[in-house]
Amino acid sequence: MNVEVTTTAVDQTVRRAAVLGSPIMHSLSPVLHEAAYQALDLHGWHYDKIECDETGLPRLVDSMGPEWAGLSLTMPLKRVALTVADEVSPLAEAVGAANTLVFPAAGGRRADNTDVGGMVSALREAGLTRVDRAVILGAGGTAQSALAAVRELGHRSPIVLVRNLAHTGELREIAERLGMRPTISDGLFTEPLPAADLVISTLPGGAADPLSATRWKPDTMVLDVVYTPWPTSFAESALAAGCPVVSGLAVLLYQAVAQVKLMTGCPGPVEAMRTALFAAVAARQG
């Protein structure tokens, strides 16, 4: 993609970043990062979206010049990102996935994971500081980040409800690396949700709808990683019971805030990014 250079910018150094994945056209990452650059007066910075699959990532990364500061990575690139990095953060290594590649000025590529911090920051903003009883729904990549987020909040033995125990091998390996002892059950849709301080649904849009009949306790915080359409039936049932509910939009915001810091060295401007994100979502919903 072509980049326009603003000759009157405060920062005269052209720097580039982008979000990569497949499909990628729906990504809201450019909205978040461009809002950050504007708020930080980083006029020489530009953020694109690039369609890229797993086989294309090594070649694309190798072709990037010194103007590149970093990449945001979405599906299906979060695991293969570890293989193209010269250095991997302890968290990304433990979770087995990276959503960020940073190109330090000194050279090399560092893989990191801000998905976990995004969940933690979103939950803390909603008022949750510690967890004694947690339930995680699902066993995919997002559930693996949820495990690490629960650990950051002081809990090491969550209940994980899945549909098929045969698909939990990687989740178990990651739990062991994180020093966690989850109870994993295949009663996702056959048993009532256990009582908990925190319930995190990592299921895709609509998949948690059968749980909308849950009898919620109003002191249970619910994080539904879906953010469009919102609210989901699952989230709506919790809201109706008076539960504090966090959407995936807050997670998206805070993982990007952390990425901005990693790529630019400047703290991500939360409110400017939040305003831009909500405006973009509202425009999409018409």
C-alpha cells in the first residue's frame, strides 16, 4: 500500500504498522491505531490492513524495511507468529500465541501477546480486581488467553466448560505451562453454569445462546468476547439479571492500547481510541 508523507508533521520520520490476517477487511484495528497516532501527534505514522495467511507471513515479514515498527496479528496468524520472531515474550510463549510483532530499532522481531492484558484491563475497568471462582466457556485460542487472564487476576483453578473433551489437549498443555489447575468438563450445554465471580464466554457469536436461560446472580461479572452484534442473547440475559457485563469491544480496545505502547513507546491514549472505536461501530451498525 502507498503511504502519504505529511511534510509538516511534528514527527518527520515515516513509520508504518499494520494488522495482518485472513479475512482482514472487517478489522477495526486501523480505527484504533490511527486515532492513537492522531492523539499522540505522531503524524509520520501510518497503519494499514493487509490480507495475509499462514504461508504468506514469513515472506511478508522478511520483505519489510526499516520503516516498519510493528504488526497486529489476527486469525489465523497468532501461532505462526511465534515462528517468525527472533524473541518471544514469556507470556506469548506460555499461551502459545502472539497477536503482536514489534520491530525494535536495534533490529530483530519480538512476538508478544496483548490479548491477555486486554481482557484483564477490560475486567478491571468494570470493577473486578480479584477472582475466587471463575468459569470459562470454550477451549479455543481465546479460551487459552482467558486462562492467562484469570491467572493474572489471582485465580489458578477455574472451571472450563467445553463441548468436546477431545479438543482440549492444547488447553491442558497451556494450563500446565501457566501453572494452573483447571477443572475441564464437557457439560457446556448439559449442565447449569456453576456459581462464579466471573464467567468468560470465548464462544463465537450466537454459540452461547443456549445458555441465555441461566439463572444469574447479580454479583457475577460476565465477559462475552463477542462485540457484534451486541448485546448477544447470552449477554442480554446477564444484563437483565443486573450482572455487570463486559463486551469484546473493551478487550479489543485495551489490547490495542497495549500494542500502541509496544510499537511507538508512547502510552496508548485510551479515551481517544475508545471514542473512535465506538463511532466506527455505530457507523457500521447504521
